Amino acid sequence: MRLHLVPHTRKIAVLRANALGDFIFSLPALYALRAAYPKAEIVLLGKAWHADFLESRPGPVSRVAVVPRWRGVSQPDTWTGQTAADSAAADRFFAQMAAEGFDLALQMHGGGRHSNPFVQRLGARVTAGLRSPDATPLDRWVRYEYFQHEALRLIEVARLVGAPPVMIEPRIEVTHRDRVESCEVVPEQARPLAILHPGASDPRRRWPVENFAAVGDALAREGYTVAVIGIDAERQIVDAVIENMQQPALNLCGLLSLHALTGLIARAELVIANDSGPRHLAEAVGTPTVGIYWCGNGINAGSVFREFHRPHLSWRLNCPVCGRDTIYDNCDHQVPFVDLVRVDEVLQSALDILKMRHDRKTAPR
């Protein structure tokens, strides 16, 4: 059942204060809100990186308000409490938000155990969002179920306030700044570019480095400039891919700002990556991808479309160390669960996409 629009809505707060991929998943819901409430100001309650990344970037967000330290929202759930300074900062933040006079506040930040009380302190006329069994209810809510695609989950939240979907695949506009910063790191060149991202925040989602190296070598032999990307914390992984390659490759670990990353990915012919922010960013800027997923993450974060996005799923359910069925009895072993994905299948998907893209570009109009 679709609920009605919230009348007389001038200002909307949306809580989504997490990482790059998480923000990208929220874009279809944010565009739905923009279409349903075209005159409203949409304020993303996010992190400092959101403010920098979205400044002067066309899109559904009007501005960003940076959230304070808050357990389970801007800090991990394991954080045990706030210092006095943090508490004072949070009190100031909520006083400022109450003064904003939000008509509508949406919780798009998980099941709501910590984020629903956060949203309720904003003082909005109407609250809406996700609710897990251990979370307090909002004025309008939809049950949080883990095995649901994240973008569709957030579209359901937007529907709670009368905002039907206007897109399913996320979209991010590439700016002049993105392009300039990317060219400062990797100048324009004649050879087409293929990007590998072997990192992921969860070690269980990382495909073996020798597999990335094998795919990179094959693409280099096909005439592509291969670039391996990662943040500083992923340097060991990126270096290992380069060391395992027989063909030359660009090591761009730690060299790309988020703007440069966006511009570089937009220039690439293909991105091959684990389930990570750069893979989701590639889809949002229109660059084809081949993704490596654990089967559960494939449900939550896999590509919706298949023409230029090919997910490869590993169906490993039992921990290779202790044998536990991780669907029902999770363990703490940080070993890859995606190593069942085959190199030849990933490479074939990459070559198929590249051929299709080449044929489209050279076809007579």
C-alpha cells in the first residue's frame, strides 16, 4: 500500500551517514523524494566526505549536515559511549536540527536500533524509515529484512511518504572537478583503461590477489592500460596484485581523491572489483563492471541490470576454517568466502562486455 505525501512539506532530513557504496544505494530513493517533493529542501545527514563530494554536484540533495559522534550511526556499534565533549556536540547538533523545523525526517541508516532514536530527536513533524524487531517505531515504518537489495529497501522507505520510484539504477553526475583531478593523476592516453579494485572493507569479500593479477594480465595483453586502485589501508593488497602480474600496470593506491576516483572510473572502459564502493560508483557513473560477490552480498548489493554489469557469486556458506554455516551461526574468521569464483568466468564476462561496448561505439548510426 502506498501512503500519501506529507502535506506542506518544505524541508526533509534524510539520515544516511555511512560509506560510499551505502550512499550510492540511497540515490534512487533520494531522486524519488526529489520528484515527489520538487520544492522541498532535502538535507542529507551524513559525514564530512558527503559534504565535499556533493558540493556543486547536480543531484537530489540540497545540502549536507554533518552528524556528530553517535553510537551506531557515525560510530561503530561496538563504541561503548560518548565523551562529555561528544555529548555536548550531539546536544548542539540536535538543537540546530530542531531549529531547522523539518517537516519530514527519514531514517535510511539500517534497522533503527540506534538510528531511530537519532531521527526522533530531530523534532520533525513526521518520521519514517526502517525498523528491525529491536528498534523503536517511527510514525511510518517498513520492516527491515536483511536479504533485500539495499537500493530497493530504501525505495520502500521513500514510498512510505508517497514518493514512488523514478529510477532503479543509481546515477551520479560526473563534474569538471572530477575529470580534472583524475587527469592530474592519470593523464589522457591512447590505450583504453581497465581498472581493478582488489580491496573490500570485509576480508571475506576479497577475491584472491593472484586471480586479479591473472585477469589484469589478460586485459593488458588485449591492449588495455590496467590500473589497480585502493586506499592506503589496502596498499598490501594492491602491491600484491602488481607483484603477481607479468604485464605492466599502474599502481594508484592512495593517489586518488574521491573526486579523482570518480573521474577516472568514468573514463574507464571497465571496472573489475569486489563488492565495494568503487564498483558501485562505476555503475552510478555508467561504467561497465564485473563484480565478485559472496552470495548473500549478491542479494543485497548486486547489480540490478545485466547488459553491462556481470556479478559472479561464490556460493560458499560454510567457513573454510571452522565449518560453521555462516547463514545461521556466524564466526569471526577473516578468510575469503569468494574464492570459489573462477578466473576464466570473470575474464570471459570482461571480454564480452568490452566487445559489446566496442561494437556499440563502432556501429553505423
